[in-house]
Amino acid sequence: MTKPLWDKGGGALDAAAQRFCAGDDVTLDRALFLYDVRASKAHVAGLARIGVISSEEATALRGGLDEVATEFLTGAFVLDERFEDGHSAIEHLLGERLGDIGRKVHTGRSRNDQVLVAARLHLKDALVDLEARCLAAAGSCLARAAATAEVAMPGYTHLQRAVPSSLGALFAGHAEALLDDAETAAAARARIDASPLGTAAGYGVNLPLDRDGVARELGFDRAQVSPIYAQNSRGKLELLAVQALHQALLSVRRLAWDLSLFTTAEFGFILLPDAYTTGSSIMPQKRNPDVVELLRALPAAAEGAMAELSGLLSLPSGYHRDLQASKAPAIRAFARGLEGLALVPDLVARLYFDEARMLAAITPDLHATDRAIELAGEGVPFRDAYRRAAAEAADPEGLAGRSAAASLRARVSLGGAGNLGLERLEARAAALRAAAARG
Ligand code: ARG
């Protein structure tokens, strides 16, 4: 292991204690490394603007940081346990390449704000991805909703057949949920869009750092003002981001559950494409919905991360090494969640439907509610209409002549099967896409 940054020649840390402190930090820092390099470049430019380093030194440092990034990307440099963490590695590599100039990179910053800014940039990108993936999934559900608006299927309550509905209505429901989730992701991103860089260890430094300029170069909306809050928000903002992720994964779980249920032989409404099913190692005839099931399992990972993150937040103000433990849950939950979400649009686009089976499941009794409402419309008090419709539903001939298609067409209030309001959902999706493109 290279000497820790904080080595000043005193007694060394016990080797096992050192391993314990590092944990899997150095591996997790691989997800943050390029953000750390970007932030380091911005920091260096800021130092030059206030004359703490010369512009030649800044150019050399920025060039050195670019080289470090290239070597990391090509695999020429591997971030591993030789270093205490990614921050140490960057300073070490710059020192090796640029000597004294390289060792100037850390002027006016602390690893406390260095890790904060890298984690913040990572989270921002993760939330941009989350929003885009929610919108893509919503778009795919909307396309299927439009194509299946007239495909009748039962609507269920308590998992019991209830009223005539449509496949389009089901997809519209999933689409609107995912639009909400995209908006939640955007809101979480706006909240965390503040640069902590320049707050150093949590109390600022005795330099007139150009914090706003650095925030601008890094594409932040603003600088986080209070250095103490910058530290106190670590973990808390990770939690907010994972909560936004969780919202989206709950929608994915609901969709996955529907697919899992409706693809059973007992329902036989929906067929999964081969590309999203697996086989059994022993039962030759089987196609298993493993992908859908693992999508259903995604919220559990976010919930674990949320529990871990909120468990860390019982701390007094300022930096504490405990906060290092906020990295793993946030990085892992997003990596897994985004990977799963990315599968949804194509999976949805390639589903097959057995329209005949869905239609056959609309037995005459499912028209009882329509019938009661119809009678009420003719002036019969609803409770009497309800009893008459119940009697008709119980009689095998009572409601036999009614058509599912007519029932769907008659559901004309906004959102009903005869008026899904897809153009409203499309307009909202388009507005969210345009806002996302503006950044
Ligand atoms: N790996 C550390 C973390 O994530 C970096 C900051 C270390 N700061 C310190 N004062 N020991 O929190």
C-alpha cells in the first residue's frame, strides 16, 4: 500500500485496522473516480483564478488529471488496494507525474469535500438516468396502451373478476405511474444539484475560493452554502435519491407482478417473449419468467439501501467516518435498479397477448355494475338498481346478451376504458422529455 495522504512520519496504523477502515472503499471509488478527476480539474482552475497556483501550474495539473482519467478508462491504471481510496490515488499519480506541482492539487480542499462532490456528481447522473429510464418505460407502456385500447380484459379487485376493462387501461396505469416516477427523479435531482466543493473539512478555508465558479464549471445549479450543512447532507441526499429510485422500482414491481400473474397458464392472457424467459434445468417443457421475477425483487435492494442510509444519519454535525458507509448502498442500489429499469421498455414492447382468452374471461356477470348504473340513469334509486342487477347477474340468461366492447366504449369519463386520456399522458411525457433534454 502506498503511504496514506495523512502520513506524517508517526506510528503507522495497525494493518488489520487499516484494512477495516478501507473496507471495499477503494473498489467503490471506481464508480466515483472519474467524477473525482472532473471535480479536481474544476478545483485546480478555481485555485488559479484566485492566484493560489499559477495558470501554468493549473494547465499542467489539468493535463495530468486528464491523463489519469485516460489511464483509468483504458485500464492502464487500476484503482486497487495499493491506495487507501480513490482520492489518495489521484494525488499519488499526479505527484508521480508532476512532482511538486502535482502535490499542489489538494490546496484548499479536504477529502471530506472531495468525496462529497464526487458522490454528488455520481448521484446527479444516476438520477438523470433514472428519469430517462422511467420516461422510456412510460413511453413503451403508452405505445402498448394505444395499441390495445380496445382489447377487452376483466378488471380485477381483490384478484376477483370485477368489471370489463381493457389491456390499454392496464398499460395506461403503468405509464402514468412511471411518469410520476420520472418527475420524482427530476425533483430529487434538483434538490441535490448543489456543489459542496470548497467547503473543505466542513468549516471552509482561509482562502477566497471561487466556489460559485467551480460549481458552474461542474454544471451544478448552485453552490451549497453552509459547509456544515454540506457535511450534514451527506447520506441524507443519498437517501433522497434512493427513495426516488425506490418509487420507480415500486412501479416496476407492480408491472412485473401483473406480468407474472397474467402469464400463468391459469390466466394465459400474456406471453413473455423468449428473449425474456429462461429454461428449467430439469423440467424440459418449462419457460420461466426469471427476468420478470428479478424485476419484482428490485425494490428490496432499494429498501435495504434506504435502511442502511437512514441508519447512518444518527450523527451530530460535521464529518464522521461513518459517512463513508453511505457510498455502498447508494452506488449499488442505483447500479442494480437502473440495470433492471433499462429492460422494461423492450420487454413491454415485445409481449404477446391472447385476446380471445382475455375476452372469454369477461363472463356476463361482470356487466352487473354497468347494468346497475344504467338503471340508476333511468331514475331507479341506485340501491334498488343494485339489487335488480344482482338478480340479473345471478340468472344465466340475465346479462348474457351484453358486449364487452360496448361496455368499454361507454366508459367515457376521463381515464375510463372508452377515454383513456392517452393524449394527456403523451403530452405530459413530451413535456418531461423536453425538460430532461434541457437538463
Ligand atoms: N473514504 C472517505 C469517505 O468516504 C474519504 C474521506 C476521508 N476523510 C477523513 N477525514 N478521513 O468518507
